[in-house]
Amino acid sequence: MSVFISHSRQNGSAALKLYGRLRQRGVQTWLDTCELDAGEDWTERVAAAIEAAAAFVVLVGPGPEPDRSQRFEWQQITDHEFYLDAKKPMIPVVIGATEIPGFLRTRNVLTVDPSSIDFDSLADAIAEALGRPEATIDPEQLKRGRDAREQAVKSLGEYSLELEREDVKRAGLRALK
């Protein structure tokens, strides 16, 4: 199982330590700073790694906002709707008192204190959760997320039909001129 580790540059050292601890436990992990060679196209390689990942560990915080690189990773995850896939483990690790992004609310969170992260215990908890994808999910939030997506798709379809009708009317009026 390939596990993609999403992180900001601010929590890069925590990502690197976690990468090492997970590898020690036999977990195949993918971390950009360890997998990319100099000169490679970061965007292309990260997008491919996310698409190929069987699971995700998402480091959130410390701090209120992800950086540009992590925003790209999160966009890839949401574009593929991996956060709505109950069979794909996604484990948010919140470092400190940081608000969790909306797409991760469908998942159960591991919270750690930034001043005293026990990487061995954290890696053990993640390795265990990877073996039980259902343990990473908040079923109620997942249902809400799926319902919200379904409603958004329905609304978009209705709006598109309305625009189509207006275009037909405008075309008819232009023909009368």
C-alpha cells in the first residue's frame, strides 16, 4: 500500500520523521522531499503520486493556513474525491490547535502537541488505522459530505439547463431582428 504524506513546508521536519518511522514499520510511504530528484517537475510527480496512492496521511498545522504546495496537494485530493472514498484510508494528523479543512471532516483525526510529538506512537496509530480503513472514517460526516456533493451536482445540472433555455430564447430573439 502506497501512502502519500501531505505536508506544508512549515511541518516538513515532522513529515520527514513520520516518513522514517512509518518506513520502519514496513509502510510504503511517498514524501516529495524523499522521492523527487533535483530538476524533476514537482507538480507532475506529486499529482501522479496522489492519483496512485492507496492511502493518505495529511499533516495539518501548526498555523492557520497550508502553504502553496500543500494547497496543490489538497486540490488534487478533492478533485479526485478521494475524501469521499470510504475504502481509501485518509488520516488527518492535526499538529496543535489548528482548524481542520472541510474535506478532512469526513475522517477521524489524530491530534498531536507540536512541542512533544511522539513519532513512534503516532506511526503506530497510523499503521494500525491503515489496516482498518473504516476506523479512519466519521460515518455521519461522510454521509453529509456525499449528500452535499449530490445536491451540488443536482443544482449545477438545474442551473445549466436554465442557462441553456435562456440561450435558446436569446437566439430566437436575435433571429427576429
